[in-house]
Amino acid sequence: MSSTMRENARALGEASCNGIVRRMVSLPRSIMGGFSRAMSHGIDFIGIGGRRHNRLQPLMNFQLPQLPQEPQIVPEEWAFLASFEQQYGSTHPFFYACHFMEALKIAEDEHKFLFMYLHSPQHPFTPSFCRETLSSELVTQFLDANFVSWGALADRGEGSQMAATLRAASFPFCAVVAPAPGNCITVLQQMEGPISPAELVEILQRTVEEQGLAFGAGRARANEEERIRARAKEEEKLRADRQLREEQDAAYLAALKIDKEREKLKHLPSEGRVQKPAEASNKASHEKFRHNTAYKQYGSNAKITASRIRETQQKETTNKGKDPQVTQILIRFPSGERREQSFLCTDKIQSIYRYIDSLGLPGIGSYKLISSFPRRVYGVDQMGITLKDAGLHPRASLLLELQ
């Protein structure tokens, strides 16, 4: 290693020992606008190295398209890809070829920090850094396992804007960032100038260890607050249901009391019984009131019971024989328990949730269903998808994960 690299690395190490760089940076509006495209589960992102990555599927080979000869018309997402691989090949960390805000959202969803690299081809330290450090097996494996990586040209588009926002003074320029409230990011670590593979991994490892606990605690608090809000909402719903049942019970008892009084009047001798004018005129309204209150009390439960009977009969019918329309779903619970249930391929994801809720298992509150391979989350947004369209027909295994 040259004396310049050693001095630079030593300075970085001392800065890290004295305290990791941690500051809030406001993002420019043009960067925030890069997130205008809707993010959805299963969206594909093209990565450098001829790899295509789906957040719900493993990496697979992908043939790079033929890039045009004129560099000025290369899309911004592909500019870094074309420049880097043209000079240094395809052995390097997996970089997401997308807008910065999209990469930041992926990192947040996967509970990882974002590793940012701003590429300056004209800088004298860039070639050695790309060939010896960024393309080394040690750095590649470490970044792919622990970070979401994003790269851009330092003199173009979002790369130029991020260089100005982070005030990059020297290149190669690397940073470790995390999302922050508002239109801001938190800069956890910033590295400028040449650095060896071992030193880069050491600094990144220290950043993860020292900052991961703080951010992990923050995420844990947010999850706990979300659970508390969900529990409070559920308790409020139970109180409302209980109050409604009490009101319905009171109305039903009142109607029953009226019926008993009417029966007593019927058994009195006709000569000793004087019918009130209001009684004759209100007889029809009293009868209607009695039936209405009784329906309010038991109508809802009757609907639910009838619906469950229909579902049970339908499932018993489809279970007979080997019907090609039947889908077998194996559900694995956090306790290790497994249950297998039959559905029609035209049933929706909501049917699986309804089946799990009907079991009444203790400790099962808010949850989501996840398929193992390919990994896909079936949550609220997928409730209306049929099992066949969701790729769960004819057999599938789902993991119930508590939230």
C-alpha cells in the first residue's frame, strides 16, 4: 500500500475511533422526486454485474442490453453500470440500478444500511480503488451480506447532486447512510480517498456494530408502538361490540316483557278484560318491534354461522377425490405447530386469513403470511388475489409471522 493510502486509512481509523460520522442531511427536491414511481412488492431492480434482483426472489442471471454508442442518451440508472463494467468487469458488489430514494426504501424494508459509492472516472485514485478494493471478493461478499449498495457517477444526475449534498471533497467517495424523518438522511460514516479492502470492511463492520444497536432499538420501539396501537384498536372494537350486544339484549328483553303482558291479558275473562284503545292500534307495531329486536340480537350471528357452514360444506365437497381445483396449503405457526387445509384455487388469500382466525389460537394477534421460496409476503394488499394467481396452486407452504 502506498504511503498516501496508509495515511488516509490511518486518518479514517482515528476519525472512526473518535466517533463515527453521524449527521443529518436534507435531500434536494430533485432527489425526492426520484421516488415518484410507486414501490410495490415484487418490483424488479436491475443490478450491476448482469444480475437481476427481485426482493422476493433470489438473484438470477440477466443479460445486459446493448447500450447505445452515444453516452449522453444512456439512462441515468444505467450510466454507472456502463462506465464501471466497461473498465473493470462484472466482479463487484451488487449495486441497484435505480433512483437513490428507491434504493433507500429497499434498505429500510430489509432493515439494512445503504452503502453509497460515487464514481469519478477522471480521479487518479479511482482505477486502483475499483480494481483492488471494490472488486475484491472480501468487499463484495461483505457488502452483499450486510448492506444495500447503490452507485452513481459523481458528475451526473443524482450522483452529482449527492456529491454536492454530502460535500464530497475527494474521490473515491463512499458513505453509509440510513433514512431519517422528513426529507432527510442520516450519514453514519463517510470515507474519502483510497482505502484497502481489509480497512474498508473493518470500518463498515464497526459502523454496523456501533450504529446497528441504536437503529435496531429505534425500530423495536416503533414496532412496539405499532403493536400497542393495534391492541388498543382491537380493545376498542371489543368494547363497542360488547356495548352493542348489551343494547340488543335490553331491547330483546323489553320486547319479551311486552309479549308476556299480552299473554296475561289474553287469559283474563272477556267480561273483566277491558281492551285499551291504544293496545289494539299498536298491536301490529309491537309485533314488528319484537321481531326486529330479536333479529338484531341473533341475525348477525346467524349470518356468520350460515357462512361458516357453507364454507365447511364446500371444503368437504372439494376434499373428496383428487379435484384439480383443490389447493393444499400447509401453514407453519411460530410455535412449531403445522396445519394443512384445503381451499379452492379460486379462493382468495383472505380465505386463508379467515381460516387461521377461526382456529382461535392463543397468542395469534396481528400477523402476515410469507412463502419461503420464492420469498413473498401476502399481507393486506394481497387479500383479493386468488390462490392460483398468487402462485399457491396446487400446493404451497406458508409461514405465519407475528407483527
